[in-house]
Amino acid sequence: MKIELAPSILSANFAQLGSDAQQAIDGGGTVLHVDIMDGHFVPNITIGPPVVRWLRKVIQVPLDCHLMIENPDFFIPEFADVGADWISVHQEACIHLDRTLHLIASHGCKPGVVLNPATPVETLTEVLDLVHHVLVMSVNPGFGGQKFIPNSLNKIAALVRMRAERKLDFRIEVDGGVDLETVSDIVKAGAELLVAGNAVFGHGDIRSNAAKLLEAARAATLARA
Ligand code: DX5
Ligand code: ZN
């Protein structure tokens, strides 16, 4: 299992977004996590397709667009068009989740599904064969810098079991409160795509924050083996 760090630009300095994002990639980030919030599905507003379009021009790694919006079907074609590589939608926001995941794939993007902390993993049994990744929210979505919710570890472990039982190959991503304190338990539970905002961009040197977090994550894989 390959551990990857997906720096979340939510905590970056938006006045120097390209440079901040690049520093996180230089520190070992191999996917860039982009949080899209509409002020309805979550109580915060962030960015839309124009920012993704400009990031695409300067960033070489896959753009992982996490849609925290109502009616994602309406925006999926546009995010695909401006250069999103992965698009994930919330189970809670999609009445026709099967259709939405197919829509993402039909636009040439990798489909992902996201679970809020209160949503059980069992709600995904019928779509696990359609997704490239399952994103377990380990905080309630909307803001960076929140505290990791420990029950997320049980959800990650349950997804590992479901994936093995069904011989599937979706990847397991975790988002919220990932830092030097929590990353070891998260990796040991079985997550392999680690989203981190505050721990990478919140303080100090972005590049070395990313490198240290990735190093701690890799060390935990060795401990698990
Ligand atoms: C929260 C976002 C996260 C956020 C995580 O709703 O989905 O991607 O950036 O931030 P940290 O790593 O600071 O908890
Ligand atoms: Zn996110």
C-alpha cells in the first residue's frame, strides 16, 4: 500500500496559493486536495472553478477536488473541464449517488465518495465497486484546524475489511485533524491517502511540515508491517 500526502490548500495563504501549494509538493505531497464549499452544504465558502483552472496551469500533481456543495451534478462538468483529476462528492449530498459517480467518471475524472463523521460506512455498500477512493471525514466538514474524531479509525478499519472481503481496490483517504499526533494511528488503521491542511500550511515551514508528516506516516507503515 502506497502512503500519499494530499496537502489541503484550505489553510494556505490564498494570496500566494501557487507558491504555497508548490512548497507542499516539494515536501512530498503527491496529490493536491482542493476544498470546494458553497455555504449551504457546509457553513463556509471557499473557491470555485476559476481557482482550479489557475492551479491546473502551475501544479503538476493530481488535483483532488472535494465538493462540499449542494447539487454537485450541476458543477461536475465544469470542474472536470477546468482540470480536476479526482472529484469526490458527499454521500449526504447525493440522492442519486450512483448516477453522480458515473457522471464524474464520464467526464474523465476519478470518482470518490465522502462520508461525514455521523454517516456509517455501510451506506456505501452498493457503490464501493464504482469508486476510486472513499474519503472518511475525521472532522465535521467546513473548517480547517479541527480536532480529529477518534471513531474515524473504526470507519477506516471497516472499509479495509469491506475492501478485502469484496476484493475491491478503492483507496482510503482521510480528511481532518491529520497531524504528527494522529497520523500514526490513522495509517495503522489502514488509510493511505492523508489529507492535511493545518499541519502543513498552518505554521512554520510548509515544505518541512509536509516532509515530517509524510515521514511519520511512513514510519507507522513499518510499525504496522
Ligand atoms: C474540512 C476540509 C479539510 C480541511 C482539513 O472541511 O475538508 O480538507 O482542509 O483541515 P485540517 O487538516 O486542518 O484538519
Ligand atoms: Zn477536504
